[in-house]
Amino acid sequence: MNLFMNKALVPAAAIIALMSISSVQASPNSSTTNKTDTPIHFNKGQVSTIITGKLKPDQNEHWYQFSATSWQYALINIAPLAGTPETANIGVLQMPSGKQDGTKGGIIYQGCLPTTGNYRLRIARNLMATQGKTAGYTVEVILLPKYASESLCK
């Protein structure tokens, strides 16, 4: 079971699908990718990946990117990184259209992705609650293949 998965938040069909997945598309595509974005990689056969990082005191955000197809089910969760004095807990998912969705901490996105293309993920510190120290984060990104997303995206 994944680090942040909560059975109450993820439908049973998704848990079953996670156990039988063999591949996921998650490679960069240059149409909406910024050259400074960090690609999100999934190992062969994985639908989930964990990203950890730290924002330096003079850094307010970091961008990641991945490619996905329309109606793939995605779940993105942010949690603190142990051993860092602050947490970068703002997460925003930018769609290929430019539309954005996100929130502070916890699950920042859960649902079916609307379009095919490059998605950008912004991880940032809460500027209203920062003391300017190093802000760490742990992000789990789950991206189901289209066939496993069908029943969740109807």
C-alpha cells in the first residue's frame, strides 16, 4: 500500500487497479513544459512515485512536470519532510490548458485529468506562514493508466 493512501479517500476499484497495473505514461512533452521543471518519473510497472525536496530559504517554489492522457485518474498528496524546520505545503496542478487546481497540504488533487498533454505541478511554501527557513516536502503522485481509470472517470 502506498505511503499516503487512505482507503476512505480512494475507491476500492482504484486499490484493485493499483495491484494489477503494468505500465504508466509519464514522460516529458515539450509543448507546455518549462525547461527548469523537474520531470516526474515512474519506474516500470509503477503507478505511484514519491518525490522529496527542500526549498532553500530564498526559494519560494519548485515546478515538476509529467505527461498524461485525458481521463487518467490522478491523486497528488503533500506531506511534511522529516527533519526540516518548515513545510512547503502549497500544491497547484496546472493543466495543459493553463487552468489550475490545488490547495494547501494533504490531497491537493484527486480526480480524472481533463485533457491529454503536459501537466505541471507547483510545490510552494505558504508565504503567509513562513519564517524563511528551509521548507521540506514529500509528495506522492499516483497516476493510473487509462484502462484502470475507466470505472473511476465515468
